[in-house]
Amino acid sequence: MNTLVEYTAENHAPHIIVVGGTSGIGLALAHHHLQLGWQVSVVGSNEVKIESINSQYPAISTYTCDLTDSVQTQSLLDKLSAMSFQRLIYSAGSYTNERVHHLNQVDSDKMLAINLQAFEQVFRWASAQLKQQSQSLDIINNLKPSLICIASIAGTMDYPYASLYAKSKRAMIATASAYRAALAPYDIQVNCIASGYIDTQALRDLNDGDASHKPFIMSTQTAVAKIMQAIENDVELAIFPRSMRYITQTLNHLPKPLLNWILRSKLDKPS
């Protein structure tokens, strides 16, 4: 059960920024923090989704930004620098099924930009902001400041035929681990979430409207509960569901030639 404090007007509310918070697990996490009484800001690129949030959740502050544009992203970060925050979640992501579609230049650029380059840009900025806050003792209710990124269980696998998506998520996991070590002296928490399939609209859209056939798929509510528990327990790399964690751990312990052969056959990668 989540035991995080629910904040009221008398108990000054902390502020969370969710990058990629206009849909899917990002929006679910933003809404969950809103229910706990946090001040919530979300960043997204889809103006229709932004307008929907403004209508449904007027208490949430929204920002439109194309994360594939580093100049536009930096402009947004400069604007956000004027406010303090205690938690940032990077939930933005881009995915192309490379088993079905040939990876073209547009999809390649987009996945690299959002899954890795913009993530690094945002984390660099956020860590500097939180370090500055820690030095000025701008801490609300003794809440430990934190940076969280949403990776993927695909990034926990180490094999040469991995997709660009999996490789970028693996790089995200490694980067988060480095930030965790670097920010420990500042008492800033860093957590990375590597989940399996979550039943979001985006996943359903990729599967002709129904993703129920995906192995060990979990509801958004279940995923939010597991993510919040991982944050509360300060888990460096939270991999779930448990069944998929065991499977990936087992595969990673296989001899590399055997693992490569199994996954190359599964992914149907050309020679």
C-alpha cells in the first residue's frame, strides 16, 4: 500500500514535473500525484492532449514542447527554471516495431531524440536544479528530492541484435545509475523503472486496438502502484512484473552465443 503523505493547504504541497505526462503511464502518475495533493506540471507535444488535460484537470499546469527539438526543449527548461520542484519523472518515449517495419530515418531520429538525447538534456538540467535547491535548503516537509525515468524491461537485455528502442532504453538505465551515484552526496534520489507491458492506449494502438495478448500485461493502475512503491522504497532499478524479471534474468545468464541465436531467431533479424 502506498504510504506517501497526502498534502493539504496547511501542509505545503511539493511540486512534480512529468515530462511525457499527457498520456499513458505519465498521465496516470501525474493524476496520482494530483490526488495526493501535489502541485503537478506536465510536458507533452500533442496540443489536443494538452487541451484535454486543461479541460479535465484544470489544477495541472501544462507545457507544450517538441522533445525532438533540442532548442525548443532548452527554451522550456529555461522557463521551468523559475520554479522549484521536488520530483521529476521522465516518461516520454518513442517506439517503432522494428520486427514489422523497416527503421527509416524519421523513426530513427525520433526514437534517438526522445528516448535518449532529450532524456539526457532534461536529466542534466533537473539534476542541476535539484542540487541548487539542496544547497539553498529549499526542501518541503523533509521530502527527499528525486529524479525518476521510465525505461523498459527491453533495456535489461544485453544482446547485439537488440532494437534501437531496446538499446536506447538500456542506455537510459545506465545513465540513471550514473546519476544515482553522482547525486548521492547531495541526498538526491534517482530511480529507474523497467516495466513489462502496460495496457495503455498507445500499446493498444500499436496492436490494432487490443493488447490483451501481450505476455504478463498489467493495468495502468497496477503499474502506478508498483512505480510508487519503488520510489518510496528507493529501488535503483525496479523491474516488473516479477514473472518477466525472472525470464530476463534467466536469459541473461545463458551463454552469449545461445542467447544471441534465440533472440535473433525470435526477432527475425536478417544476417
